[in-house]
Amino acid sequence: MKNLKMLGLFVMAATALMAFAGSASAAGTFTAPAGSAYTGPWSASLEGSALLKAGFAEITCTASTVAGQITTNNSSEASGSITTVDFSSCGFSTVDTLNHNGTLKIINGTHAVSGTGVEVTVAVAGTSCVYTLGTTSKSLGNATNTGSGVTLAITTALPKKSGGFLCADPAQWTANYIVTSPGNSVID
């Protein structure tokens, strides 16, 4: 009888461990709260400032938001649409988004961030230049977990789509965005 009880406890413990392991592996790349795969709307706000170095122009914006929808979230990636990219407080320059529609992907393990589709025009001293992420996936930077959530550290070269000889090709974009919604988000 004692051996039967021990066997029963062993089976229950093994079942509990397998259930825990199964739920851990089923969690997605992007979780909110930790351990719960998240799909749905997301948004991020600029931390500090964004810098766009485009040849003779160095444009610094102190306000920017990015938002979209996470539609795929599994053990290999979290991805979905970008529906909003806005810049403001850019000094004497303007940065306008011509195409908000794009994609964003975070790869599990490396936490590499890539994107497509977004297109902006920058104007400085009467010169306008258009830069784009393009239609093929472009490396943007990395996602990291911080005490306040997930930070998207963007450091990338944006190819010039149009503009005169004063427009650099490519332009360098550097910015950090903190995911503000959903709260308590984590990259697993």
C-alpha cells in the first residue's frame, strides 16, 4: 500500500511538472503579464529623443508614438501591423508620416526587431526628403526588458526613396521606445 501511495504521488508530481512545462513553452514571445502570450493592440512612446541624421540635417524630435496590432505571437516571434507612427516637437524641422501601414516583428531568443512599410518625409530649410522601411523586412534594432517594460532600441539606416542631392542616402535613425500598452509587458 505504501508503494502504491508513493507511485500515486510521483504520478501527480510528474503531471504537475509537465503541465507547468507545457504552459511555459506555449507562452508567446511577447507576454503581458509575464507568462501570458499577448495578442491585440500595442503602443509605444519615445524615451528621450529621436535623432534622424540625414546628411547636412540632424533632426531631433522629443515626442513620437508608434502603435499597431500584435496578430502572431508564438515561441518564435511576435509580429503584426504598425498603424501609427507620429513625430512632433522636432525644432524647426518637420517629420511627417506618409505611410503608417507597416509591420513589426520581434524574434524570440535574439530579440531582434525588424519592420516594413513605414515612410516619412523630413523637411529642413526648404529641402524635403522621403525615407522608407521598404517592402522587405529591415533590421531596426533590438527589444529589451527593462524595469518599466519592453524597450525597442532603434538604430537603423533608412534608405532614401526620393529627394534632391542634399538628401543623404541612407539616413540614420536612432530612438528608444517604451511599450506603454499593454502594461507589464515582457519579451520572453
